[in-house]
Amino acid sequence: MSKQINVALIGNPNTGKTSVFNQLTGLNQKVGNYPGITVEKKEGLCKLPRGVKAHILDLPGTYSLNANSLDENVVIELLLNKNDKDYPDVAILVADVENLKRNLLLFTQIKDLGIPTILCINMADRMERKGISIDIPLLEEKLKTKIALVSTRKKTGIDSLKELILDYKNISTEPCVNASVIDKEYFDGLRKAFPQQVLYKLWLVITQDVNFVNLDRKLVKDASDFSTKSKSELKRLQQKETIIRYQFINGVLKEAHKVDLNAAKGLRSTFDRILTHKVWGYVVFFLILLLIFQAIYDWSSVPMDFIDATFASLSEWAREVLPAGSFTNLIAEGVIPGIGGIVIFIPQIAFLFLFISILEESGYMSRVVFLMDRTMRRFGLSGKSVVPLISGTACAIPAVMATRNIENWKERLITILVTPFTTCSARLPVYLIIIALVIPEGRFMGLSYQAMTLMALYLLGFGMAIISAAILNKILRINKRSFFVVEMPNYKVPLFKNVTITVVEKTKSFVFGAGKIILAISIVLWFLASNGPSDKFHNAEEIVMESQETSHLSEEELETRIASFKLQNSYIGIVGQGIEPVIQPLGYDWKIGIAIVCSFAAREVFVGSLATIYNVGSEDEQTIKSRMATEIHEADGSKVFDFPAGISLLLFYAFAMQCMSTLAVVRRETNSWKWPMIQLVAMSGFAYVVALIAYQLLK
């Protein structure tokens, strides 16, 4: 028993599979993607009795082995491929005690593959309240397996489950149902043609084209070519197989599973009538969102300010302690701020996933998805797309990550591509300062013009996301064959352990995934801003000191002027002046050009960049606004930030993809540079055209 046992955790969605996984592995788990695809892969280590370890693989939720999605295809490919390093020695089918009949369909299919399969009946703590009784010995006899009755909430039955895993070699691999009776002659032919293969394995390889086309045909060589039946005939046989399996399951449960309907009680139907109501459902959802995002902004501001101040102090400490030179500058101005740029996202990401996890664990999120599906589907999206789109108002990074629960690849891809249009918190510093400069302070019907402008920008972003989704739905040549199926689980109090592990794992996934790319690009941007090709950059101090304009400046103002001159003649500065002819038609000068280039790292960098460029030593917002308000074009003396240029900038930042961290996450989620590059070019190109039209019309 020295060998590590491979365990596959399998089950329908919402059976508590993740809770069982968390109980078995604790924090000894990691999250990644399957090689070459974007389906999430969760695996962990479990310590069994007698010093044995088990490698637990939490497979995506699936209703049967007839694949209809990328998630379900992953399950089938693993169970059919004995050469896969994760191929299970034993499978655990997690079933919900209240939906045992539906869950057992998948169980009987896995048993037919000859894999030792343990039936783990979860949520046992609900049995008494729901009037459920189960004859475990009889059920084990009928299903030819071993059963663990588990309650992850009460933490009971997990030790018994571990013992069963340890003793997996003594679990029967005999099938429960003889599926070949659906067409005896056809299956006899299959058995003769491939005597060395498991019969049901051959059947799955042959039939998967009926539902899903991505199965690896090399798993059973030439098996798919054997069939002489049409797709419609195969589909009918699949349906016949399902009927036979349910007939067997009904017979078993009639003897071993009893429900006292008088004992079953609950408020689920009452809650559902309100939460899925065509009017009140939306009202409740809107109020919950207001509460969530208000909490995100309020709660995350304190740790974010602390992180910001800590990394600023750390940079200053590095400058003082380390010897002066390029290496110290790299550490103080590149590496530390780069890491800070990653870490500062953690509070928002953690709080957002905290709330999403609570909504999912409680059973409410399934109601939201059901409520929104009819509206979203008209635009090529899924009801599940509403979660990322709304999450994007806090930050596009966790919002893009939240698309993983969308089964259909086309709907998921469209959601990923349009989510950055929703106004995130990083745009707020840009919006607030520009609105303060160009929108008057008057009111209309008691509402501030500036507040209405801000609200209009939020609505514009969401509206553009919906319109873009409709366009992408028409032009993307991706096979879309989806049927909306959403589980309506029972309401329950979220498990603290599940919520905590979800928040920790999702946050780690961001930090170690996108974080590496963000840090690398931050260092590149530092290098471009800290170096220049000409003598003007290298002799900036002497050139500025010789100028008569600087004779009356204080020491702090002089240092700021030198820094500004160096920036102007750095590689970034040269880029800004180089793109000036391109951005001039939008009403921008080269200084705004530098700020736009720098803000590719993060949109909020725009304001900080202008603070340096405009020789402002302090980053006090009023001082910056005051300086920006008086900035003029040298050619004609007109204001740089007038109404046309201000509106142009607002629209540019509303639509442009000015966020490298979002691109990094899109690259990670799509497993390709193709889609983030299309996103970058399309969004920025559209932003340019809209900003150009706005400026030319308004000026």
C-alpha cells in the first residue's frame, strides 16, 4: 500500500462535491487548468489511515457520461484513458441525499467502466428533517458497491469514507445494469471486434459525437469507425439506455429509500416565489448588489490604502538602505511597485469572491442565473454571464475569472471579451478628475450634472458590453449548441470552511497566475520611464539648473522639474511625443499621451502620471486639478482640458482596454494570446474612433 492512490471525485452539480473535497484535502490542494484547455482542475492530497496518501482529483460537475460541455468531456476523457497519470484507482460518486435517483444515473454509468466506485451520500444531516430513511446494507447489495453516509456540515462520515478509499481493491467492479440489452446484436458485434476492451467504454467513444465532438479518438483506436448506425439511431439508443438505467434505479430505491412526505417541510417554495419573480426578483437582486459593492468599496479601501502606503514606505526604505545605483532603482521603482501593483488587488478580489462564494453556497446564485437567462440569451450570453458583468464594476480581473462556471465555450468567450467594458473602480480616479474639470457644478431636478455624468458612464459601459455581445454572437464562427440547465439547490447556510478555501484559492490563483505577467511588464515600464537615449536625459539636472526659469524654485520643486524633464526625454516620453500626431485629433497633447501609455499598466496611473508631468510635487487631488485646469496649448494658448477634450478623454477611458492585468488574465483564461490581442485592438480602436468623433463634433 505504499503507492499513492488516485481518487476521482465525481458528481452532479450542487451535490456538495466541493465540500467533500475540502473535507478530504483541507488546504492541501491546488487549482489550475487542464493542459491545453480552460476548464478548472482542482486536486489535493488526503492523508489516509496507516500512513497512506491519496491524490484527490475534483472533476467538473456532470449529470451523465453523455458529454454536452467542455467540463463533461474532461470527465469522460479521464475515465476512458488508462494511460493518463490521473486515471483513478477508485472513483467516488458524490450524491445528494434528496436527489439520489437523479445522481445514481451517473453512478451506474461509471460502474459499467469497470472502475471501483464508492457511493458517497452527502447531506445526511437533512435526512430526519426531510423524512428520508435509507437501508444502507440493502442499497450496497443492489448497487454492488460500498456506501459512505456523509455530512460535511456536521463533519460526520469522512473517516468511514477514508477507510473505504483505503480498501478500494475489495469493492466490486461488476456493472449494475447490462446496457447491451438495448441492442443485443449490435453489442455482440462490438464485443467480437474489440475483445480486449471494456464494452461500455467502446460504446461511449462511439456515441460522444452525438452530443459533443472533442473526444480524443485515440483512446480506443478505430472504435468510432466501427459503427454503422446513423447519429439519430445512436441518439435513440442513448435514450433507451437512460430509460433502462432509470428503471433499475427506481426498482432499487423503491426497496431501499423511503421518504415520509408528512415529515418533509421547508420554506423553499416561498423564497423561490419572491426571488425568481419577474419584478421582485430583480428588485431583491439589485438591492443585494448595492449592498455587496458598497461593502467592497468600504471594506477594501482600508487594506488597500495600507498596502499602498506600505509598499511606498518599502520603496523609500530600499532607496535609503541599498547603495545608490541602477540596481537599487530597479528594486525601489520597478520590482517593489510591481509587486505592490499585484498585492493591492487582493482585498477587492478576496471580498468579491467572499460574497460570490456566500451567494453560491447559500443557493441564491442559481436563482439569479435563472432570473437573468431570458434577458441575456437575446444577446448571445448566458444567465450565468450576469455574475462576471456585475463583478466587473469592482474589478475586471476577478470578473473574468468568474466566467469559469459558464459551460458553453462561445457564451463564456463572449462574456470574457465584453466584461472589460463595464466600469471598474480603476476608472473612477480618471472619471472624477476629468468630470470635475469639464462638467459644471449645476443641478437638474435636484441631481448634480457631475453625478449624472458619472452614472451615464456606468450605463454606457454596461450598454456597450451588451451590444458587443450581440455583435460577437453574430460574427464568431463557434458552434453554439447550448440548452440552459441550472440546478435549483436547496437553501442552506454557507459552510465557513468552503467559503474560506474558495477565497484563499481564487486569490492565490490571481496572485501567482496573472501576477507574474504584471510584475514583468511593470519592470519593463519602469525601464522605459527610467532610461533615455539622448544627452538631454542623461544631463537633465545640468540642463534644468542652467535654465533661468528654475532660479526661484524651492529644492522640492526643482527636483520635480528635473524628474519631469527626464521623463519627457525618456523612452516613454519619446513614445508620448511620437504618438502626439496620432492623438492630437482627439484633443490631447504629448503629455496626455505619456499618461495614456503609462496607464496601460493600470488606468488609475493616468492621474499620477499627469501629476509628475505637470511639475506637481504633491499628489493632492485639488492641486493636480488646479494645475490641469490652467494647462494650455503652447501653440494657441487654448486650454488643454476644455469640454470637448474632456468628453473625448472620458469616452476613450470608457471603452479602451487600458489594463495589462486584465489582458494577462484573459490570456490565462482563454489559454491563447489571440483573444486578448483581439480584445486590445478592437476596444482601443473603437475607443479612438468614438473619442475622435466626440472631439471633432464638440470643438
